[in-house]
Amino acid sequence: MRKVLLIIGMAAALITVVYSFFAMGDTGSFFGFEINIWIYRFIWLALFGFILNGYIKESKKA
């Protein structure tokens, strides 16, 4: 079950990054703060990386 949640988290992060290229302007909203769009994208890519790392560790256990 944990693997499924990790996959959903990775998909959500990637969708957010891709969406930011098409629909957002110069800023993105992260926890209510307006930040530069490139920092916003980097934060979401970093979250994707952390989730991917957890998924790889989970896969090695099984």
C-alpha cells in the first residue's frame, strides 16, 4: 500500500511541475507565499526526488 501512495505522490509532483509551465505566470503559491516560479518548480522537483528515494528504498525491502 505504501508503494501506491509513493507513486501517487510522485505523479502529483510531476503534474504540478508540468502544469506550472503552461498555466502559471511569474510566481507560484507555496503554503500561501508567492515565490519565484523557478524556485516553486525546484521545490516540487525536490519533493519528487525525496518521494522517489523513498520508493526505491521501499522496493529494495520487498
